[in-house]
Amino acid sequence: MTRAAVAKRLVFHVGGFDPITPHAGAQRRFVRELARFQRTWSVKASADGLCNGIDQTTWSVTAAGPNWLVETDYNLVRWDDVIETYSRRTIFWRIPLGIVAFVDFVASGALWGYLRTNWHYAGFFLFPFVMFGIFSLVAYFVGLLVVRTGGSIPVAIIADLVAFAALLAGPWRWLHLAPLFDDWIFSREYIRKGHPLLEQRLDRMAAEIVAAASGRDTDEILIIGHSLGAVLAVDALDRALRADPALGERKVPVTFLAIGSSVLKIGLHRGATRFRAAVERVARAPGIFWGDYQARVDIMNFYKTDPMAEMALATENGPLVKCVELSRMLDRAMYRRIRLRFYRLHCQFISGNDKRAAYDYFMLVCGPVSAKSQTLAADGAVSMIAEDGSLIDAAPCCSEPLVRMAQQLGPR
């Protein structure tokens, strides 16, 4: 396989439904995980130049090995403000809207689709609503017990409300049910009517992608969609294709990686016709390479599934599906510590690895080989990077400026 070397990369990362504000804290997390990348691959790297905007939080990354140097412009696409509009709603709005979303996803056939393709994901969907149902039953039986022990109906109603309030004050928060309700409320609204602020942001992101693909100072444009962010990334790429149908064909290649993707979360809903049409256009675009990384132990993604086939779309030009084992990326002690923390496992897709593996987020973002080449290779970058961090079979490129840069870079 011919591999494409990269010296300059532009990355757009679209995260999932995560209420954490991606300002300086996001860069600090990135730098912390970047240190693991350096130890694992025997390379040097640094991140600096944080710039926080309305649409994106950006910084630059420089990574180097003995015979390579890569500069990455990293753009973290913001939509935390959109998520925040949901988290600000009172529980009296959140609960009925969540129930409406539940009924909608069941009636639309989405739940049956989850059960058919990945029962773990069906469990993820059902969990917040089943727990809410249990809370309601507990409160009901508390009231029933009060009546049976001689209490009046008004006293039973008060006991019901007190028990339900206690459950919302405790287990509701401990189990993080509020953001899970918000996630499904947003997903339904995205399918049914969209979000004006998000629509405008995706339009601007699409325009940036088109402009960058027409330039000459970048070797690769990499769009990464993690979790529900993969849905928004597809949406943005579809908008870019409408502006430039030859996107990625003329100058700068475009790679789209869906990691721990929730594409089928939306795509299996009967009402998501607009989104399925967008998926089909992106899959057919000859200038866009699409890779889909899936993990068995991650209950928040769809493992061993072809998203095109599951949505009854043409499969000739669908994504290259890559199944990865998260346990093989981590030290045994680390994996045992997080194996039952499902959200942390889900976030391993965007974290540093303890071991060299076929999938490594930071090698895809910062490494000297294109993300497309790494995805096409059976073992990712493992056979491309030597033990000392050098690029195997690469032409010597250790100029004096590169040597000085590599010496200056240190673990952060």
C-alpha cells in the first residue's frame, strides 16, 4: 500500500453531546493525553496557541520524530453552547420532553433498529427511561404503603411527591440521567426540526472546509466526528459538498473519520430522511475518504456494523469499517480500572494509548502518515513507525531546523 506522508495537517474535531465547555480545559486534557502519545511512540510533541472563538476553539500542535516533523492546526468545533440550552431547562420541562423523545424513537422504529444491530446500544437508549420508570414506581409504592398503613390519600400524595423528589435529588444526579435525557431530546429535535444556531455553525464550518481544500499549504484535511459529533460532521460535509461537489478531488485530500459513531442513532429513525440523504451524498463523494472506527466494549457505538447497509442505503461507496479493541491500547491495570466506566471507555477513542495499536487518535491527528493511509493499513501506523519514533523507509529529512525543533520539543 502506498502511504502518503504529511507535514501539514488541518483537523476539525466535532465532539459528542458533552456539556463540558471546550475552552482552556479542553486543551489541557489534549496536552495531558499528548504526553501519553509521546511515551508510547517515542516522539516529541507540543501544543500551544490557544484561541477561543464562537464557532471553534483552536490550537497548534507540533510533533516530531528523528526523521519527520508535522504541524497540525487543530480546530475543536464548539457546540457546548447549544448543549447548554438543554441543560438549563428545568426538570419539569426535561421530563415530559424526554418522554416525548422516548415515544418518538420507539414509534419511529429506531429502538427496533438498535435491538437488531447492537443490543448494547438499545440498552444505552433504554437506561435513562427505565430508571425514570423505576423512580416513578418506587414513589407510587411509597404512596400505596402510606394508604395501606392508615394514611389518607392527601398524605399519600405528599409522600409520593417527597419520595420522587428525593430520587431526583439523589439517584437522578448520581446516574447522570439529566444529560442522558437531554441527549435524546436534542436528537429528536435535530431529526424533526434542527437547531438554528447549530445550522449556522455547520454552514460556516462547511465554508472553512471548502476554502481549505482549495488551498495549497495543507497536505491533509481531517474531519473527525466522535459519538454524536459524527452526525454533525456528516451534516457539515454534506453542506460543503453542496458548495463544492468536487471537494477533495483537486488539491487537498479530505478524510472523514467517524469514531465511536452515533450515525445509526439518528439514521435508524424513520423520520431522518434528510440525514440519510446527507450520508449517501458524503459516501458517494469521490474526493472524501470515510473510515468508521468501532469498538466492541463501547456500548455507545455500533460494533461490527455497516452503517450504509443498516440504513438500507447503497453500500458500494460506504465507509471502511475498522473494528478495534480498546483493551489492546491500554495497560492492563488501566483497562481494569475503567472497563465498567462506560463513558470513560467511550472517550478512549479521543485519548492517548499506553500501547502502540492499529488505532491511535493522536497518531491520526499528529503523525507523519496520512489518516487515510493509517486507516487503510491493517495495523495502522504500527509497522510504519520504528521503536525510536522514526518513520520507516522515509527519505532522510533531518535538516538542521528540524533537528533544532525536535530538540526543543519536550513532554508537556
